[in-house]
Amino acid sequence: LQIPPVAPIGVSDGKVSWEAAASWAWSDNSTFFGRIAYGFRGPTIQGRDVAFLEFPTVADSETVLSYELGYKANLLDDRFRINAAVYTYDVDDIQLSIIGGASNTNQVINANKATTVGFEMDLEWLITDNVLATLGYAWNDTEIKDPNLFVAPCGSGLCEAYQDRNENGQVPINGLPLPRTPKNNFNFTLRWSIFSGAASEVYLLTDWTYWGENQMSLYYTPEFVTDDQFEGGSRVAYRNFDSDWEVALFGRNITDEDNVLG
């Protein structure tokens, strides 16, 4: 097949990025902080589809304005640490990738806006001198806002979204979350130092992560949405401090979950 000739494409842009941050030490062990920031990502050219007899696509610059408020503290005689923050940001002219259609091509576009509101928390607790636990949680609510933007669904015609196309063969994405942004994320670790000396230690470690329902495509179709998923790991290790080496036996996905990632 003959790859079609493509005229040279050149894009450029320039914007000023800025941020303002402040912190307040409420006590010797705790601090509140805040931050406002504005930034941008320059234009994007998607040229890989030239090899598949398609023409390149170009997305204009996107800009983001974000706000964040947070709290940090070391408590319980420095045995307990907390980091927490709430945030929100708006992305104007957000760059998105469209993957689909009959040729399953990858094109870049601009949506009018995307908004996000979220919360993050990270905890560390030294329960005893030999036992350390950590816990992380994030809640992230995203939304695409562009009532005039439609995209082509799966080219096979077998996904549910294909049945809901408009007269142009496309489906809306207004009001949908950004792809691959589950609302809820957890992670947890527990580390037990069974033996610890001046030169070495033996420890056990387990770690677990969970993420909620995940829409993997830009448009909604139930075939491309995963249910809640989790994964756990374990590790038993000997660590030598003097020589700085470690030997370990470990396992990933120890409960043998069938997690779909893409």
C-alpha cells in the first residue's frame, strides 16, 4: 500500500506559567499549606497513523488552573505521620486521544473543558519499634464538559456504544469521566521486622492496592469498564546493612486475581 504524502506540519505556542504557595506552622509538629498554580501543555501532533494510511492530527495547547489545600503533621512522639490535601482544577481545551472507529486509529483532539475535584491522604504509623503500617487513599472525581464533542465508537460494531450512535455514527462524551481515572484508590502496607540487629535484619512485608470502577475508553461502553479490582503482594527478606545487600522471596498478585488493565 502507498502511504499518502503528508505536507509538513509545524505548531508553536507560548504562555506564562505561574504559581503561588503559602504555609502556616500551626504547631511544632503540624503545618497547613495552600497553593494556586496555572500551567499549560503545548500543541501535540499525532503522526503515528501515517503508517496506517491516515493523516496526522493536531491538538492545540491546553491550560490548567489548580487549587490545593493541605495539612501535614507528625504525631504520637513522631510515630504517626499524616499528609492530606483537597484539590480542584479546571483544564481548558484539554488534549484527549480518540482510539476507535473502523480503522482503530489514534487521533488527538481538544475538548472544551475537564474538571476535577479530589482528596488524598497518606498515613504512616510505627506501631512498635518493629512494625510499620502505611495507608493511602485518594478520591478523584473528573468530568469532561463539551456538549458538542462526539467520537467514533468501536469499529467492530459489537460493543454496546455502537448501537447508540447518532446520524454521523458517533457517540457523545460530554459528562463522562476522564478515561482511566477511577474515583477510589486505596493502598496499604504492613512491615514486620522479625529480627533486627546492628548489621542485619529479617523482615516480612505485605502490600495491597485497590482501585474502583475504571472506564478505560474515552467514550462509555460497558465492555470497556472494569469492576473494582485489587492486588496483593508478600515478601520475606534478609537485609545486610554493612554490605548493603538483600535477598528475598516475594510474590505478586498472591490471591490470583484476574485484573484487566487495558
